[in-house]
Amino acid sequence: MTHAPSAPPVDRALRRERTGWYSYDWAMSVFNTSVTTVFLGPYLTSVARDAAGPDGELGFLGIDPGSWFSFVLSFSVVVQVVVLPVTGAIADRTGRRRELLGGFAALGALSCTGLFFVSDGRYLLGAGLFVLANISFGAATVVYYAWLPDLAAPDERDRVSSRGWAVGYVGGALLLAVHLVLYVSRDSLGLTEGEAVRICLATAGLWWGTFTVFTVSRLRNRPVAAGVGRTGSGFKQLATTLREMRAFPLTLWFLGAYLLFNDGVQTVISLSALYATEELGLDQSVLTGAILMVQVVAIAGALGLGRVAARYGAKRTVLGCLVAWTLVLVAAFTLQEGAAAQFYALAAVIGLVQGGTQALSRSLFSHLIPLGKEAEYYGFYEISDRGTSWLGPLAFGLTYQLTGSYRLAIISLVVFFVAGFVLLARLPMRRAVLEAGNTPPERL
């Protein structure tokens, strides 16, 4: 017997709640763009280099400063492996999604704002604040994703998810444009490069926290689903879910495929700034302009690929995006040093496929979750989502550590897209939806 939330009437209350849901993408996207993708990687690397000893390494750690940010990123997700599923279990067990979303977003925004104080070789402070912000970001996103099945019927989810991503790109682009103006005009404003970057990092945190208030005011908690325990710890609930997941092997299959290809996506997004500055020798203003262009192009890309999915199915559309990502890495490996025009062209391609890959993966997974387990399952999903990948940054960092070549480090990521493509292509999606107890949409 199957179940699925019936298509809710598009009344005023539902429109209001969807608006609130979209607005959190607007609020949180600046952390991915201005912090993780553009400014923090190169800046924290430079702070680590200032703190390095005479041998060029970071104290007793023996780490090359060039690998520091990728290792910090990997560590943050190791912690999330425990934190995110437990967060989801607590959200499902208590039904207090609004409170959890607001609390984690506030903690993340404060940590992000605190990056303003990272200077003068304080690479450990920068690492600690970023780890706390990234864990909070992931935990809040787990809870945020769990609303999707409540806000959209099966045939609506690709469209609703794509709209959310598009709204996020608009928000990220607007603040990044302001940051670009600030960074380029720093001399006329009497700011050093480091001071300008620190202001950008802090204002991203303020943006995130401020707009989350609007989100929380619009969203509503849902009653706990029948069969989901209301008592006991989050760890106990998580243990129960882990045992139950064995009954849904095709859902686990999708998670395995997503873990691989999204690790590749997130590593490219997170470490592209490091690659551009350290290997290609591009100025920060060129990089920021390229990332801004990605945000603008991605608005059309997310909405456009949502329409493609409506015609050909989300799974086929994602597979096409993975082919494009593989070609992007091959092109990045061959980019000439200082070739800003080539970097912009590559950024445009990334913009076209980035939003569609993530928005459609999010909606695809919503069909594979048993009723009442949305936040928990999205906890496992989010371990590899939006800048929280760990295999990719670890592979990137180790390749650079062993070879000293960022080009070899970037091309090493091809394996994640190829392996993810193969696993997703072989997944019987419609059967997976039925086995999870849900009704498949018309096109998958």
C-alpha cells in the first residue's frame, strides 16, 4: 500500500508558507557564495601562511598551509556525520522544526560574523569558527529540507525545489555584488585587503541571521507522524532509523550515488577560489566577478532545468548535468595561467548546471523517504550537501600534499562524477519510490 501527501490546495496559507520556505534559500545562500566559495578559502590560506614556521609548515601539525582549508572543510563534515542525522531524528521526534531551524541558523550566523576577528595568523580561530558555522549550516538545512514533502505534492516538487534554489541564487548574487564593489573599492575606502575580506565575511553572517527571522515567522510546525516515537533521545531514534533503513536498499543506493557526485560538486564549488588564485594566478576581483556571474546564470539554469525535468524526468536531467560537470573538470585542468576569459567561460557552464543538479537531486530524494522520517533522512542526505562534502576535499588536499599540483588535485575529482553517474544511471527510480511507500510522480 502506498502513501503520499495529497496535493494541498494552493490557498493563502500555503502560498505564505512556501514564500517563507523560499526565503531561507535567500538567507543561507550567502554562506555558500561569499564565505565558502569566494573569500574564506584564499583568506584562511593566507592567514595560515602568515602563521607557518621557518619550514613553511603549520607548527607541530606539519600541514602545508595550502592544504589547510580543504582539511578544515573535511573535518567539519566528519563531525556532521554524527550531528546531522541526530538533528533530523530530534526534528522528526519532537515536531519542533521552526525552533531547531531558528536556533541552528542563529548559531551559524553568529559564528560566521565572528570571522571578522580572524587576522594576524589566527588560523586556528578561523578554522574553529568555520567548523561551527558549517555544522550549524548543515543542521539548519536538514530541518529546512524536511518541509518540502509538506509543501508540494509529488508532481510539484521539482518545480518548488527549483524555485527555492533560484531564489537562493538571487540573494547570493545581490550580496556578492555588494561584496565585489567593497573589495574592488577597498583602497578608496581606506581598507586593506584583509579588512575588506573580513567585512564581507561578517556581513554574510548578518544577512543569514536577519532573513532567517522572516523564514521562521512564515513556516509552521507539523504534527509528529504516526509511528514516530515522541519519547527517548535523538540517538535512540537514530538507531531505530538506521535499523529500518535496511528495508529500503534502493533509497540507500540513491544516497550512495548522491554522496559521490555531490562530493564532486561541492568540492568544485568550495575550492574553486583556491584553485583560481593559487594555480591560475587570478586576482580576487576576477574570481568574485566570475562567482557573481555563476549566481546570475544559475537563476536561469535552475528554473530552466526544472522545466527540462518536467518534460524528460529529473533523473535524466541530473545525469546530463553530471556529464557536463565532468567536462568542466577536464577544461579546468587545461586552463592557462592568468586566462580570465577562459575562467569566466567555464564559470558560465557551471552556473547552468549547478542549480539544476542540486535542486532536482533534493526533489528526487524526497520521493524515497518513508512518511514521517523526512528530517532524519535529509540528515543523511545533507552530510554530503552544500559545502559539507568530505571525500572530495580530502582527495583534493591529499593530492596537492603529495604532488604539489593543484591541477592534478582538481582533475582527481573526475572519479566522483563518473562513479556517481554510473550508480544513479543503474538505479530503478520508480521501483525505489514504490518500495519507500510513496506514489511516484508522472515523470521521474
